[in-house]
Amino acid sequence: MTDQLLFWLLALLATYSYFGYPSVLYLLSYRRHKAVFSTATSDMPAMTLIVTVHNEAHRIHEKLDDCLKLDYSGELEIIVASDHSTDDTDEIVASYEPHGVRLVRADKRFGKEYAQWCAIQEAHGTILVFSDVATQIPATALQALTKYFSDPQIGAVSSEDRFVSRDGTVAGEGAYVRYEMWLRKMESNTRGLVGLSGSFFAARKALCMDWDIESPSDFNTALNCATANVKAVSASDVIGMYQDISNSDKEYHRKVRTVLRGMTALMRHPEVLNPFRYGLFAFQVWSHKVMRWLVPWFLLALFAVSFVVQGSSWIYTLALFGQIVFYGIAIAAYWLPTLKKNALMKTIFFFVQVNIALAHSLVLLLSGKRMTVWQPSIR
């Protein structure tokens, strides 16, 4: 009986972050007041667009040309924050100075957030917009951002992610991406996001003055919003488009780097887990971050316990068989990439890959590995 109770406990823990947590959010947000945003354009806040780069000479031209096409009726300043680039990036950016683009070069290579902090101190805008070279920003995105900041209770706004294929068509409509965007919307309706889209988000400058250069800026900003008792929200009409990483190995290593940075940030700011200080936001961090990071270990334990209890009832036998098939599909999709053309198999493979990356990240963290120096993904 004890083994069976352990089976159900592990099953509950393994599924909580993906199903239990969203259900709680839905109940909490059901009766919450939804903000009404102003659409007036008579008083547009001054904005500074900060594009963070490191050795991007091969694609900085395209990014800056797109930035200069952005449609914004207020004052717009464009700063390129160079993370101590060693190629021709800085020289190319300097050539755009006649067009109003400013270069802020970090005095040392100390990571993405340090380069951003150098730019924050030079920025004139009251709203700071952060982006990277790989992200395509639609021409109307900045104009759409302003309506959210008309609500004084909103401190930061995150874009929604869209993947773009090599031929330019929008391809990132997979189940996992749709799920994450849906979860962000529900968090927006409660205490706010626990992490923004690091490739494209905006925040009030006043909230960026407390900037931890060793924590990811998307988490930094969400934490600063919670500390100031304002919200970070997701904007469905503000889209950030970028190309997916077609090589699954490179995508895996990108995920490991991202999660390891997130875990490091939480270790640096453990106070955010205190519900007596942060209330509902702390609950969201526990549920969305900590419990999600522990899922692979719950799944591994569940798989082991399933072998012990599988003979006691057909339910447990079926559960074990289902797990074997599930993981077998992921392994087959890894060795036979053509199987990932099937949407279901691709989703299963991605889920397993993500959870292996989560486990790998925790092992690295416990072994003392930290990651502050930023290496942009090649897409």
C-alpha cells in the first residue's frame, strides 16, 4: 500500500506544474478585475530601445535597419549595448550614428546583463525596451506597448514568442509554445509573470535601477516588479519573432544555459520564495519555476516505482506500459529525426528533451557550475 501511495504522490508532483498550477491560476484569476488600457496617443512616453549584442557583425546591419523602421509617434532612442565585442560589430554600429543610433560599449565582457546595465545608465527614456539581434520586432510593436503602461499598476510588459521558419513563414505554433503563452496570460491576470521573454520586453526605467548583473534580466525585471508591488504582464498584441534553432543539440545546450542561469538567479534571491513577503508571487515562483525544475526527478522516481507496483493492479501495469511507450517514442524521434514531422511525436520528443535539460542543469548547479557570460545562440 505504501508503494502505491508513493506512486500517486509522485504522479501528482510530476504533473502539478503543468496541470495543477494552471488550474489554481484559473480559479484565482476568474473573478479578478481586468485592467482597461488607454489607447490615447497624445502623450506618448519617451522610449529607449536597448539592443544587446556580442560579436554580431554578420547580422547587426539587418537588425538596425529594422529598428529604424519602427513606427512610434513619441520620442524613441536606440542604443546598442555591446558586450565587449571583438569583431566589427562596434564599428558597424558607429556607422549608424547619423541615423540616431548610439553605441554603449561595456568596458569588459561580464555578460549580457552588465552590458544592459551600462546602457540603462545612459538611457533617456522613461520606458526601456530590451531586445537582441535575433528577434524581429514588428513595426507597430512599440506603439502597441504604450497602452499597457497607461496602467500605473503595470511595471513591465513581455512580448509573445513566435518562431519563424527559414522561408519567413510563422512556424512556432507548437503545443508547448502555445501552452507557455497561455500560462503567461493567466499569470498576467493574477500576480504577474515570474519571467518575461528575454528576447523582447519593456519595463519602466525606475524599476531597472536595481539591476543584478548576475541574474537573467527577464527574471530581474519580474522580481523588481513584485518588490515594487506592480505587475509584469504578457501582451498578446506585442509579438517577438525569431528563428527556431533547427539543430536539436544546439537547442538542448541553449535550454541548459537558460535554466542554469535561472536557477542561479533564484539562489541569489531566495527571498522571493517567502510567501510572507511576496505573497501570491512567491507561490507562482514555487509552482512555475521550482516545481517545474524538479519534474524530471519526479518522473524518474515515478518510473522506478511503477516497476514495483505494476503487478498489483492493471492500472499500474498500464501506467508502466504507457511510460515505456512515451519514452520509447522520444528515443526513436532522436535517432530518426523524420519522426518529428509528426506533431505528436515532436511534442513528446521536445517534452523529454526539456526535462533532460532541466535535470542536467540542476546537476551542473549542484556541482558548482555558474554561467554569467552570455553567448548568443546561432540561429
